[in-house]
Amino acid sequence: MAKQPANKAGIMIDQIADAIAKSDGAKSSADPDRYRRLALAALKPLGKPTDTMIDAAHEAVWFDAEWAINSRADFRKAVRAMILAAMKEGDDRAE
């Protein structure tokens, strides 16, 4: 399996840092180290997905009894479903 370049993670961390800064009414360039630390902190819990996230990922790509993630598209769909499920869990708890 091909190893992803290290800068791919940096790109996502930077995107999250920008989103955090924007939600804070700031620009990540004003304090890049702070917003990168916040982005890393935001990503850390995703290392232990909840049952809801796992169920969402499975539902997103399951198509038969021989289920497996066989392509990047399947994996992308599963990850997206997990993240959206986590966001929905957060929204449900806020209500």
C-alpha cells in the first residue's frame, strides 16, 4: 500500500485551523501555532470513533455480506459518514 505524503495531513490540519479561526472571528495567520494546536486537539478524539460513527461508516459503504472497503472512494465515503455522524451527535446533545 502506498504511503501518503506527510504534507497531506498538514493540509487537513491547516484547513481545520482555518475553520476554527474563522468560527472565532479571526484569521489563522494571526496566530498559526495556536490554531494548529487547536486543530490537532479537535482531531485527536476521532482516533477513537464512537459506535455511531462506526455504524455510519459501515452503512455508507456496505453493499453485501462480503463487505470491504475496496477503493479510495469507498474509504472517503466511510470517513465522511463518520465525521458527519460525529457532528450530528454534537448537534443532538446541544439541543
